[in-house]
Amino acid sequence: MAQNGKKYRSASERRELGKPYEASKAIDLVKQMSFAKFDETVEVAIRLGVDPRHADQVVRGTVVLPEGTGKTMRVLVIAAGAKVQEAQDAGADYVGTEYLAKIKEGWLDFDVLIATPDQMGQLGQLGRVLGPRGLMPNPKAGTVTFDVAKAVKESKGGKIEFRVDKGGNVHAPIGKVSFGPEQLATNLAALMDTIVRSKPSAAKGVYIRNVAISSSMGPGVTIDTTPYR
């Protein structure tokens, strides 16, 4: 741990704490300050001027990152009939209603769960297992749908879901350290555009309060919020 602490402190010296940087410069710094031996995820933390205790100020949604997430997503589709073949053709990893029993037994080797609306009655019984892990399908996230082909392709192609937490913050991945600066900048722009367009009408005052970017293990860099106002 001491060695990691030293690496973290050394990396931190590359940026000026609290100084807001232009997005492209912040991305460059994050890549420079990455010191882990694995390909770290690049994450964005956005503090919003909303009060999530009020239902009309909850910010949530999805965005397809144009450059992908850098992660191979394992997709499970709970469907029957012709939708099984449709999901398989679209590239789903696991398809079928038989997986309901496997989930009950504790199997959770997937990253995204898509279900057709007619299967939600049975899935509802698994809420205690799926809910806390963020795996329960949701119409707003596009994971409860009869258009399973589109849902599978989007999940495989870089679709992420975001939701404001109790503190008014949104955390989201925008790629890997191994991504080129332009790829990360493109994904960041897509995320921020979606967040800005998701502003609740009930939110008053400054909406985008603070934006910081970091790698999984590295120090954070503050991004200038001017372009998002």
C-alpha cells in the first residue's frame, strides 16, 4: 500500500489541485497519471444542482458511448418464442426463460439483463437479487422491450446507464486508459450532452456544478464546466 501511496502522490504532482482544466487537457493528464499495471477504466463524476429527494429532480437515463466502453458486455435476454432467435442473431450471450431458475440459484455471470415485457411478471420475483446489483431490467433504460435486437446491439456497442445518487452526483465510465485522447473526448462529449439534456425542469440555479475525471486508481482532475452551462 505504501508503494501505491507513493505512486499516487507522484502522479498527483502532475496536476494543480482544484484547477479546472479544458476537457482535452484533463484527459491527457488522466492518461499521464495512470500508474496501475492493468488497463484502468476512465470515470467521470458530475455533481449536479438537483435535490434527488424530490422525484421531479431525479436524473437518470442512458447513453450509447460512440467509442464503446472498452469492456466486453455479457448480455442475457429473458424471452420466449421468436424473440429467442432474434436475440441470438443480435449477439446475446445467453437467451431463454430457463435462466430465471439459474438466477434463483445464484447465477449472475452477466452484465446486462434484457427482458420482453411479457416476462417481467416472473422477473419481478427476483427483484431482491437483481435490484441491489443494478441488473433489474427497466423500460426507461431500454432493457424492457420487444425490440430485443436493438437492445442487445446497443448494450454490446457501448450503452451505459446513469442515475444521480443521494448526494446529487452521477458517476459513469467513458472508456479505458488505453483509449486514444480523441476517443475519450468523444465519449465524454456524448455523456455530458445527454446529462445536460436530462436537466429536470424543477432544477433551479446552476445545474452542472462540478465535473471531475480520473482513472480507476489515479487522482482526479477537475474539468472546466463553462461549455456545459
